[in-house]
Amino acid sequence: MTAAQLLDKMADLESRIALIYERFVTQFRQALAVGDLWQSMGREELHHADLLSRMDRGSGATMDAQLEDHVRRLEAVVSRCESEQAQIDSLPQALAVTADLEEAEAEHLHNVLNELGPGGRELAANPALQHHTRGLLEYAIELYGDAALRQRLAWKSFRG
């Protein structure tokens, strides 16, 4: 996979994550505060997709297999969450999926960007690519998450 293909794939994954959040807004209309959070998170993901799609595409050289693996792992989490979404019927479950997506993004997306050279490192450090709503997600988990998710939060912060 070339750098351009990796960036296109990551932008697509960001857009797919935004769609998951949009569906949660509709699915959990009664949870207005969390719905507002998902709307903000969705807008943030679409902005990230736009930034990725506009990044310099590089030389066209094939990228390291480890970078492809990071993208595949992120895609696996996104695909799993997309397929599970129809079965989610509680706010704690939806928040757990949200936490899964945010953790996977923090781990895999930024690893790829940091390995794409100066332009990738610059984008990874760009405040526009940061997840400004993670603190709000942590607060929503404290309020509405189940015991297992709150325990997970207690020992691993979602801030990237």
C-alpha cells in the first residue's frame, strides 16, 4: 500500500466512525447530552477525514507492512462496531463502542501518521487532529457507563 492509499483508507475510516456516531444520536434520542457529544465527535471525525484527504501524498512508494497492519487493525475495530451497532440497545453498550473506537483511533491512526515522515508527524501533532471531546466522553462514561466500562476508564484513560 502506498502512503496515498493509507491516507485514503484512514480518511474513509474516520468517515465511517462519524456515521456510527450519527446513528447513535438517532438511536439514543432520549439521551440529549450524550447525543450532543456524539454529534460533536462525528463532526470532529469528518474534520479529521478532511485533513487526511488533503495531506501531501508523498512519493508513491510502498509503505512498511507494520503501517498497513495498524490500518487493518483500526478497520477491524470499525467493522466490528458497525456490525454490532444494530444489536446495541443500551446507552452503556453504545458508550463502550465509542470508547473502543476512540482507543483504536488513538493507537493506530497516530502511529501511522508518525511514521509517514515530517508531514505525517506534523499532522499528528496538529491540534485540529486531536480529539477534543475525549474528556467529555470520559465524563459521560462516569455518568452513564456500566460498572465494567467505568472500571476500564479508571485504569486506562481514553485521552490520546
